[in-house]
Amino acid sequence: MKLFENYSLKEFNTFHIDVNAGKFIVVEKITELDELIGPFELSAGKFLILGGGSNILFTKDFDGTILHLSFNQLTEIKSDDNFTYIKAEAGMIWDDLVKYSVDKNLGGIENLAMIPGTVGAAPIQNIGAYGQELKDSLVEVEYFDLTDRKIKTIDNEKCQFGYRDSVFKKSLKNKFIITSVTLRLSKYPVPILNYGTVANELSKSGIDKPTIKDVSSIIRKIRTEKLPDPNHIGNAGSFFKNPVIDENKFESIKEKYPDVPSFRQENKIKIPAAWLIEKSGLKGFRKGNVGTYPNQPLVIVNYGTASGKEILEFAQLIQDTVSEKFQIQLEPEVNVI
């Protein structure tokens, strides 16, 4: 392990907000967790697990202890006629896991290419994109329980996965450190082409019988063209969740905007937050060093040296504008600290 005090977090959050942590500890082995946790004050605001920093907005210095997990081993633990089971440790970069599975022609997470962050953060959000979600392939999550200091395992069902939601945001909030995930990946994958943009790009490329490698490559192309690289422009990807509304509310919007995109989710309707932001006149809108990305208004970007407070105020401006126009309150996907 490595311990640093009054440590800059600028390179550990993709908004590149220049704030400091009181203590910053790099955890290199799972076995180090037990000896580390004891002295820490675990109350809210004093303890934080930080992976790639791709889903967080710091609005001030963090006066507490941050753990950065660097253990990142990947193991194929078993295989049967149809599936390979792999265990990935929390510090592994998520996209490296996607690349590994695609290279091995193991299906289940290929559409989740280029989602930033680490493996340990993936179950908390139940990450998803282009018709796939983590829950579709996840078998179990291993975590360090902060209440009794034991390593425990929780299966898919008990994770209580929902849209950008899980038990780790509810009853287990502030009580865990995810150490690894186990996935079940198909040896005979069937590409998921639910999203029209993916199918259209494949057609343009003359690919009529796509493999998961083809699909993953196309998604990488789409994301590269659509989303800003956080290494060059500070951002945390999609800042807001796509709202889920009832059918009556949806029909009232559709009367005025017949072309409103939508996706049925059980007995409700999910509509893209990006569409709402664009229709509110905020696509490409900029205020000082903060703005919505011209190619994807769901992404808020730091064009220069914006503070976390400036970005938060800009996000609140978007919420207020969308709420006034559509009577829909956008909910942040990014964690605000």
C-alpha cells in the first residue's frame, strides 16, 4: 500500500477538478483492506472509494480518506459447454475487460465498450449501453463488508439491479468495498442490435452478419464520434439519467413532439435526457468554462479551469430549464461530492 497526505485528485477525476484529499491510499492487495479500514472514520463524507473517477464531481476538497484500489487480476475460473466464467478484480479498467472478452469471442459485455471507470464501480451503477446491461452477465459480486470486516459474496438477484441502480446504492450504501465481480460469458454469442444507430453503422460498413467484434468496433466508432475524450476535455460522460415517465405524461409530450424517441420499460416509458436537453435549447450551450457537448448534450464538459461548483450550477440550470419546459426533473447520474 501507499499513503499520501493532502493529495491532489486532479488526475483521479475525469472532470479534472483540482481538489485535494486529506489522505489518499493506494491499495495494492485485497488482503490489505482489513488492516487499513480500522482507524478510518467511516461516517458520510469522511471515506470514499475512488476508481477511475469517471462518475464523480468534486465541488470541494475531500477532508477525509480516499482509497484507490489497484488490484486488477483477471482469472477464468471455470468453463462448460456454453459459457466461460471469469473473475475480474475491482481495480481493473472496465474497458480492458471488454477488450479481453471480445478478443476471446466471449459474449455478454461487448456493447459496453469504452464505458470509462473500473470493474469495481460497474455493479454499483449496473452500467449499460446499446441494449446491454451488466446485470445480464453478472453472476456475483465479492465485497469487503465494512461492518464486520469480512469478505462476502452476493449473487445477481440479491444485487437488486435496476436502471443505473443496485443494492449498493440502497441498503449496502457506505457499508462495502467491492473487490471483484464474476461474469458468465457466452461461447456462442449472438450480437445485440436493438439500437438503430448500431444497425445503421453496420449496414454502412457492409456487414450483414456481424460478430460481437464487429458490433463492439462499431460502438467504439460511434462513441468516439459522439463523446468527448476526457483526456482532452474534462467530462464524466452522461451527467443525467434518462427519465422514466408514465404513459399519460408521455402522450402529452408526444402530442406536441410526435417524433419524441422512447423505450418501453415495463409499464412506463423511458425517454432520452439528451433529447429533452436539446429541445430545451441547450445543445452546445456554454456558460464560461462549462457547456454541453455539441455532439451529445447529455455530456457536460469542462472547457478550461471550471470549478466543481461551476459545473454543478450549470447542471442545475439544465435541470431547471428542462423542468420548466417539460415538467420533468432530470436526476444526476454523476455522484456529487
